[in-house]
Amino acid sequence: MIVLDGATLGVADIVAVARSRERVELSADARARNKATWEAIANRLARGGALYGATTGVGALRDQVIAEADREKFQWNLLRSHAVSAGRPLSVELVRAGMAVRANQLGAGGAGVVPELLDALVIALNEGITPYVRELGSLGTGDLSALAEVALALLGEGVVWPEGADAAPVAARPVVGPVRLGRRDAVGFMSSNAFTGGHAALLCVDARALEDARLSVAALSFEALEADPVVLDERVSAARGAPGQAAVATRMRELLSGAAVVPTAPDRMVQDPYPFRVLPQVDGVSHDALGVLESAVVRELNARPENALIVGDGLALPNGNFYAAELGAALDALRSALAHSASLIAARVSAMIDPRMTGLPRFLAERPGPESGVMMLEYTAHSAAAEIRSLAVPMGTQSVWASLGVEAHASLAATSARRTTEALSMLRILTATELVVAVRALALSRRVPAGAGTRRLFMWAREALPGGLEDRAFGLDVEAAGRVIDGLVE
């Protein structure tokens, strides 16, 4: 059971709710905070106070006054008019992640929505009722369209995925009894980047797991090339003082512990090529960028992002907490760092098929000429790396003009999250390609790695990959290696 208390929700909790269907419970304090804010809004309106999204329109219509008699209809109108998502449907796990984040944020007490709507959100999560939401519609200034469609589905409009999501979507039915909207329930529910925050939480877990898989494969490549482990020396990391570099070097030393690499052997080159020599420096940047993203995500999960933020006995603070600049920038930075790591992986593939680096036949072919070996896997590797670099363009370099210019800037954090998902998918393929080449180099040299982590990975990969050194459709080898990578990240 995951307790949503508005303050301590973590990345692992989102994964449990989104992927493992863990049940959730709203803490008593969180429920009380939401209700107290809901009542504070009522007091403010009773005193004749203005409130954005309650007594006024929204966006460029903020100068339009909403009569008291029209307020309930206005809340329904806001939800319906904002339900504009388009494109591919979001996966059930992404929708559940967004729902869990928003329930927790509402429990933090800055929005004050009608209690039955919050109850419906928690019940839907526990009963496997997942609103049908599409991917497009957020500019990173609030996941308005996605949250509008969630709210409508909870209230009985729109469609939902049935439990298990194996069947086609079905018409939504009210999750709780009739709910009377009023005050500012629509804006209160929608004013958040909960979907982007939930998506980013899942990305943190996936990227961290893939990071360790990447380093495991890189360590195998170290043994395949008999690269000099001196670059992983603690004194080297200390000389630069970068925490990510030190963390990566430490992990690589663990994976290579016991490996029979002799840095003082007489036939060694003075120093190894960049793909091996600068691995801690390059992958250290990815490591640190992921840490920055993890910190930003945790803040987002427990934020009070509503505009206006309601504090005290109805004091409304107009603000921009709904603006996901930090989250978008952290996602952009991670993709940029991963682009460097990807290029380094592709370069290691190139090094391992080069006889000048390995002393093995060209392209790791048993009979170069009649056989091409893994020549073309270099193309696969660099193609995947190019895809990742193309996805590294930061969303921060773009902007939008919306709502008649009132909203003249956007973080585009939701787009950044989608690009990061695509980058991780390409990075998985690239890592699998490196694994195929490293295993082949070791097999061709008739060596079995001896590192604490590399030997286990090598034996596992040898079982999963086709045997033999003959030419074949090596794309199938990459697919098999991808399944090995999936096993490492689970």
C-alpha cells in the first residue's frame, strides 16, 4: 500500500503504482488539507473575493467575470473545453503514474477540489479504472488536457481502459455518486504537470537501470580489448573531483575486479583510444544528470503547483508553480549527456572491429574477405547513436505563443519526456549492439572474461546469442542481446 500524504511520494512509489498496480491510500492529513482548502475557497467566494478560474475565465479570458449562477456550468465547460489531447494513446502505466502524482499533490493542500473528486481519483487507481488519454496537448505549463480527460472520466464522461487494458476502451461511468462541481474544481484539478512528473519518474528508474547495464557491457568491452584499467584509478577521479566520474569509475572497478588485465605488459600501447580512456568522464556526466533529474522529479511529485495557490483562510497567490521549467531542463540535460555516452559506445564498437586495436581479424570475421564478420554492426551502432544525438536538441531552445499571447512561453517538458523515452529506447539497442561485438571479440580470441561482473554477463550472453562465428543476420543477434539487456535492467 502506497500512502499519499502530499509530502513523501518517491520515484519508487510511482513505479509501484504505475507498473505493479500497488494500491494507494490517501492519508488522513492529506484528505484534511484538501478539504480545508476547499472550504477556504468557499469562504473567499462568500466574501465576494475574486478567484481565477472561479469568478473569472481563464487564460486570455481572465478579464471575463463569471456570474455566480453560472459557476457550476463553467466548471464543466472548462473540463470539456480543455479535453483536447490528440495523437497516440498513452500507456496505462503512464496514465496511472500521472493519476498517482496528482492525487498526492492534491493532498498537499494547495488546490482544494471537491472531496468526492479526489476520492474518485484514489478509487479509480485501486480498481484499475484508467482514463483514455492521448499524448499531445501539454506545453509544459500544466498537463491540462490530460488532467481534464481524467477528471471527466472520473465523473462519467469519456472512455476508460477496463482492468488489464487488454480490451478496447469502454464508456466511462461515474466512479462515485453524483459530484456537484463548483467553486474552482476544474482549474484546481488541472493546474499541474502531474503526467509529465509521473512520466519522468518512470524515466528515472529506467535510465538508472540502463546505466548499470551499459557499464556492465562497457566493462566486457574493456576485457575484450584488454583496455588499461588505470583510467578507473581512484587517484585519477580524485584529481578531477567530479562525483559522477568517481561513481562510474568505482562501478567499473567492481565489474572488472579479478580481470586479468596487466597494465604494465610490454606489448601495451602507451594509452588506449578515447572510447575507453574517457569513459568515466563521459558517463559520469550522464550519471550526474540523472541525479539532477531525480531530485527535480521528487520535488514535482510533492509540489503544490496550483494557480492560484490557496493558503490560509482563502488567500489566493497567483503564481507560476505550474510551469515545469526545472523538469524540462533536467530532461533536456539528461538527453544531451546520453548523446555523448551513445557516441562513446558506438566508438567502442568501431574500436573492437579494428585489428589495430585488438590484434584480431578485421571486423571480427573468421576469414576476412569471404566473410564480412560484424562489419555492418558498426553501421547499426552509429545509426542508433545518431538517432540519440538527433533527440538531444533541447526543448528549451523552443517556445510558443498561446492564449492570445497571455501565455507567451512554455517549457515543453512533456515533449522533452517523450524525446527522452525515445532516446532510452535507442540507447538500449546501442548497448545490445556493443554486447554482441564484445562477446564475439572474446569468443574469437578464445578468452573468457574473469571480472566479477563481466564473466557472469559473458556466460549469460553466450547462452542467449547464436553460437558460431559464421556470417549470419546479425540483427537477430542484437535482438537476442536486447533481451539480455532487459534481464539486466529488471
